[in-house]
Amino acid sequence: MNTIAKHRKAALIALLGSSAIVALPMTAHAQSEPPTVSVGEIIVTARKREERLQDVPMSISAVGGEALESAGYTELNDLSRLASNVFFEAADRSKPLIFIRGIGTRGYDAGSDPSVGVFVDGVYLGRFGALDLDLMDVERVEVLKGPQGTLYGRNTIGGAISVVTKDPSATFTGKVSGEMGASETSGDNLFGLTASVSGPIAEDGAYGSLSVSRRTRDGYQPVTGTDVRGGSEDSWAIRGKTLFELGDDAKLRLSGDYARSDGPPLVLVPNTLGGAATVPGALAPGYVAQAEPSDPYHPSSDVNGQGIVKKTYGVSAQLDWTGGGLDFTSITAARGMTLDERDDLDGTVLPFQVYRAEEDSDQFSQEFRVAHQADAFNWVFGLYYAQENVTRTESIDFGPASLLSFLVAPAPLGWGFGFDLESTSMAAFGQVQWQMTDALSLSLGGRYSKDKKDVVFDTTTTVPGFVISPYSAAVDRSWSSFDPSIALNYKVSDDVMVYASWATGYKSGAFQFIAIDALSANQVANPEDVESIEIGLKSTLFNDHLRFNVAMFNMNYKDLQQLRLVPIGGGVTRIVISNAASSTIQGLEVDAKLAVSENWSFDLNYGYLDATFDNYVFNSTFDFSGNQMPRSPKATFSIAANYTRPTAWGRFDARLGYAWRDEIFFEADNNVIDRESSEGALGLVDMSAGITGDRWAVSLWGRNLSDERYRRQVLNSTGNSQREIWAEPRTVGLRLTYSFGE
């Protein structure tokens, strides 16, 4: 479907949805007081203290937890539909791809780090598999755009996503919510049940909360010949939190969470690129290439028992204490994750390759901060320490359809790539804000980071000397970086602020993923660096009816860690991670909310991004300089109409949203080498509508209402078939909620 047709289709849906909302019969309560028409005030903690969103000199998108839930958004990757210049797609539950302003990490291996840091209650989540969170018991989510090295540390060169969970309430409250839904695929039904309780657990200022969640889904991608359905889910999670008021000057928060997810499997759909490429690689005699599926939502496979079983868990303790005019904060946390994965790597009915992965990781972190707030000076200084241990094994088992397996028959052919990581990170940081006049403020900050990684590669094979040989290699590297920042903001009036900022950030070095020999294992990519300039406007206009924020930025991005696939023959591809490029990224962001009346409000987010490689010579034949960077659409925007009105049955709320992104490239070659490695422009329509009474609430929600069929990700193995990962079709659901307590 072309771009104009997509816009027309979305506009028609939006028009029909708005008409339906207006046509609903409404009866107002006689005693209800008309609410004040205002866009409201948003409090964020982006600078490690509570502030009004409009007072923070940086581009931030903040979304409340209740708004996410009512819209039918239950996962962190749904943020890409609400925030401009954000690309967040998850191939599956262990391989999220997060890009902000064109900066992100394609890999998911233990040797690489994310470029966008994800934090839950101030605790950094280090492993890729732990980043695709369920949004349970969330107060708000803050998306901080641009490098956040000063206060958030390494691996935030693209930005940071901060998830803030709800504190226990001072009075007894509880909620039970049941949900059911279905997608366009026959047999794909989903069910969910969540329950939470919160309130005092003892006298003298002790409060607690407990939330549990259970979700199941049959899956929107049934795989013929197997028991597998892509997009399936069988998960449950629990989160507990306690708050102790230790006198008038101190608070202690203890948190714990555990989640188990079984599915969805990574369903790979082959694309033979018009029949020009062999599927899925060099075949043994007697086997022939298979045609690609006519419907990617009904592929075929020969492998049963595919899936991803993931467990994540953690505990944290946050102590806040005030004394002598100083605010002290200590955050101690420990987290862990286990992962067991099995996939049909070729994605065909041929017995060609099966991929398996096992991972066991744990991390410990400790952060100390001391802060002071006064009329003229606000400052914060801190120390940070973290240690992470990861044991991961990738395995590839070759079936009889593989030419490599045929050549060594009757011996079985299997490769194992073991990877043990011990990583330590230490940092000292600080930021000082000087209120020079009533209107003019200057912020200076800096962070010194030191990181060390010790890695042991352990590669095995059932047929030594054939393509690869078994080896063991110990490799270690250390890096350090100083990342300063400066921001100047000026209050034009009480409701209008302009600012300018300069900041740097860095991402630690990367080790090889599936290194086939010791020489490859010793090729370690250097850290990435970014330098960013941003100017912006934050304003609240027309008597609080309009919040209008604009940011323009320019970033100099160096030493990009690029993952390249290099064929070495026999249908086998070598994966190489190296510093291969530099780039310039510039763009614009608009974040606006308009409260038209007591009933109507509108949200608008727009982003423009010019992210191109300045210098990327791929090899002697191909030069990617000037190409558009992967997963960096030129334009993104989202617009939503919100309607609320009191009725005889309770408050009626409705939202109709449309999110758009321009064409994206999955690879740096921009389709020159790996054809069809791009996805066209995409517009998604979502809606929600519901009635909320004193105790009961019922709501309808829908995602991708225009039923767009698109690819989340493609995997290229140059010279062989492409394998595709397809996104969720149109899905609708009904939620029923009962609240109890005071």
C-alpha cells in the first residue's frame, strides 16, 4: 500500500472513530463540578530530583502508567507509538532493538552493550533480554533523548528510558483486572489477569504493595508442521514493594520482582528475494530449495519444541535520608536472568540448522548520592559501582539438508560458542546548577567512568578442523572516559523557557559474537563516543491550555560498532563487530498537548531525523558513506484525540491515536548488497474507550486497527536467503476492572 493510500485509510478510521465517540449518548451527573481546563503538570526525576517537566532543559517524553494501561499498551516497546525519534521493536523476548535519535545497538549478545540505558527505579538493567519489560504497577515512564552520560553513565549515548514504579499507598486499596482479546489470525486468543493490593502493613509509617500478573496468548503466526505459534505467550510476574518512614528525615524502599515468560519463539520466515538466492544455503544432494511462504503469517517449519523460556528477577533497597541541609540517597540492587532458547534458524521445512542459546547472568550495583537544594545553588554528587557476570552459549546443529553436514556424515555436525563475561564498572559524577538570576540558570556536570571486561571464549565442534577448530581464549580490555555536560536555560516568562546544552557520552567496547577462531576473539571493538548540541523551547501557553515543547539537535557520532555478516562458504556466515563508521545526526522534535475544552484534548509528537554515515567504507568495493543509518526514519509523528465526559454510569474516556514512521533500512548498505532490507513507511491506528465508575471500570482497546502487515526485523546472510520477523496484526481486547478499599 502506498503512502498516500495509507494516510487516507488512517484518516478515514480516525474520522469514523471520532464520529462514533461524539454520537455516544451522554448523561451528565447533576452534581458534578466542571473540571478546570488545563494540560496539567508533569513531575519527572530526570535529573535525580523531582522537577516540573517544563523546568528541565532537555527533550523528555513522559507517559503515565494509567495512560499506558488504558490505551492497551502492556510492554515497554509500545513507547515507539508515543514518542518521536524512538524506534523500539522486539524480535522476541530476548532481542529488543532500541534506537533513540538514530543511535542504538543491533546486537543482543553478551559481548555488546545497549546504546540506550533502561532503568527501573534508578537501577540499570544490563542484559538485552531484560529490557523488554511488562508495564506492571508503573507510575510513569520517562524517555530521555540524547546522551545522558553525566547522571546515568555509560551505555546511554542514545538516551535513557526510566521506569518509575508506584510507591505503596497510605490507605488500603486494591484492584483486580481481567482482560481478553483476539487478533486477525484465527485461533489467536489472549487472556490476562492482574491483581494488586497496597496499604499500611504496620503502624508508625510502614506500607506495602504486591502486584501479580498472568498473561497467555495462543499466537498470531501458526507454523505449519509444528506445534509452534509465533507471537504466543505464557507468562506471569510478581512485584512487591515496601516503604518504611524512619522518622521525619528518612525513608527506606525495599523492592523485589520475579517474572517467567515462555514464548514467543523466534519465528523466521524465509524470503528468497525473487528466487535469486539459494534457500537456505548450500544444500546436500537430494534436497532442493523451498519456495517462500505465500503468507508470512502462516509459515512452515520442521522443528518442534521451539521457544524462549526466560526468567528475570531482582531486589533493591533505596535509602533516602535528609540531614544538615543535605539529601543522601543509597540504591543497592541485585538482578539476575536465565534464558533457554531453541529456534529453526533456516525457517524452512528443510532439516538444515537449529539454533540454541543458553544464558545465565547476574549483576550487582551500588549508587551513593548526596544533593543540596538552595535558592542559588542545586548540586548532586555521587559514586557508582556495578559488577556483572554472564555465561552464554550459542549452539548451531546442522541437519542432513546442509552440505556441510553431508560432507562429514555419518558424524553429526554441531558448533558451540561459549562466552563467559565478568564486567566491572566504577564512576564518580556530579552536577551543579547555578541560579545566576531569577531568569537565568547554568548547569555544569561531568562523569568519570572506568570499565573493565574479562572474557573467556570457549568454542567447540563435533568435527575439529572442518571450517572451525575448537579453541579457548581469554581476552580482557579496560576503558575510561570523562563525559562533561553544560546547559544554559533562560526563563522568558513564568511559562516560557529557552535552553541550550552540550553533552558527551560513551558506550563501552564490544567483544565478538560467535568468534570462529582465536584471532577473531582478540578483535575487540573500541568504545563509541558522541557529542551533542541541543537547543530548545519549553512553553505552557494560553492559560495552561497548550503545552508546546521544541528541541533541535546536532550530534557527532564516532567509532560506531557495526555488526557485519561476512560469508565464508558453504552457507556459513562469519559475524564481525568492528569500529567501522562515523556519522552526523541532526534533527527536530516537537512535543505538544492541547486542552480544547473540558471534554477534548489532543496530543502531538513529531520528529525529524537526518542520520547519515559520514564515513563508512565497507570494503574495497562498497562505500556506505552518505547512506541513511539503520532504523532511523526521516520522520516520525503521533497524534491522538482524547475525549472525556461524565455520564450516568461513570466517567467516559476515549482515545484515538495514529503513529507514523517513514521508511527504515535494516542494514547500512541501504539495499545495495542485501536487497529488500528495508521496510516502507508505516502508519498504525490504535484506540481505547471505556467507562470508569466508583468501583467498576470496563474498556475496549485496539492496536493496529488498519491491520498493517509489516516486518519488525530481517536477518541477512549475504548470498543466502533473507529471514524475516513479522509484527502483530490487528488485535482488539476488552478489559474489566474492579477496585476496592478506601
